[in-house]
Amino acid sequence: MNWKPYPTYKSTSVPGLEQLPAHWKMLRLKLIAEVRGGVAKGKDLSGMETVKVPYLRVANVQDGYLDLTEVEEIEIPTKEVDRYLLKAGDVLMNEGGDFDKLGRGHVWRGEVSPCIHQNHVFSVRPHSVQSEWLNTVSGSSYAQFFFMCHAKQSTNLASISASNLAELPVVLPPEDEQRELLAFLETETGKIDQLISEAESIISLLREHRSALINAVITGQIDVSGTGKETA
């Protein structure tokens, strides 16, 4: 794909991001948003006033969407609800798990209210950047590389701390340009998603044809000898 480049660029020291438009800024995440940890399970609640609240787990926070078909509840001290309460516009990012889950997330729109989040899901609350832009940046290749480089890793598992996440360099075009770029992305990715859907439908039909062809051959419904006669 060929896109029109910007007139001038500047170099960066961020791995995987060799350059960016000269008029763009770059700030660490902690300067433009608050990284908020979630509630931990298994605490001793003896003698405390408690309440049950819906909460998000890693399984709910997928790459680019939320799976809210099964939202569980957790019992926590009543006085701690506000501390973990999600707010529309929060950007959800997974602490880790399998490598493909590291940092993945989506923007919270207040789909369940009230709702809090588990400690394996970060709630990043922007104050100097658009939620949609921050969420898009977190899914970029350079951000994913940053997460991997700063995560604790074991066999097939990885996790990143809130302090390391807060150091993520975030590219920041001017706000009006952010909106233009997000609109462009929505349009173009929509086209790609449509092509993927059409391709999947074609693949499904081809698989059905393949299966039918195999069945026809092995049940003698097709004469490949060209004679139309029985053979001894």
C-alpha cells in the first residue's frame, strides 16, 4: 500500500519507531493519563461491610473489543468501590497472560454500570489525549514491542507492571489530526474487515465444494476414466 508521506520527519530513539512527522509530539503515558490498578481476588473480608459488584477479567478484554457475554461479580469492601470504578473513556489494557494478551485492550463505554476491574486489567484514564487515539496507539507494532521488552516473561507467559506501562512513549499528533487519522482508520479498516468477511464466505463455500468432491469421488459418483463403463 502507498500513502502520501508527510513533508518532514524527525528521528526517534524508540525501538520500532525510527521516525515520525516533525510536528508530532511524543510523551510518556504517565504524563497524559493515569494508570490505575484493579482489585485483587482472595482478600480477607472478615468484619468489613461489603458489596457485590460486576468486574472485568482478562477474558472480557479482547483485542479491539469487549466480550461481555459473561461478566462475573466480586465481593469487595464498600468503601473501595469508588477506587476501582470504571469510567466511560477509560482505556482497558491487559496486564498479561499469553504473549498475545499483553497490553491488548479496548475503550470502556460504560456498557455495565457500576463495574470495576480485576488487578490483571489496567484501567488507563486519559486526561491529555483522546481515548480512541490512546487505544489505537497501544495496539501498534511499536507499542506491542515495548510491552514485550518491558514485561516479565516465563514460558509462553508475560506480564507488565503498572510502572513499566506508564513509561510507554505515546505519539501525539495535534488533536484535529488525531480525529482525522482515526476517521481514516475506521473507514479503511472497515473496508478490510468487509473483504475478510467476503473471503471467509468464499473459503467456506470452497471447503464445502472440496468435501462434496471428495465424497463424490469415493462413493463412485464421478467416472474419471472417461469410458463410462465398469472396470473389472
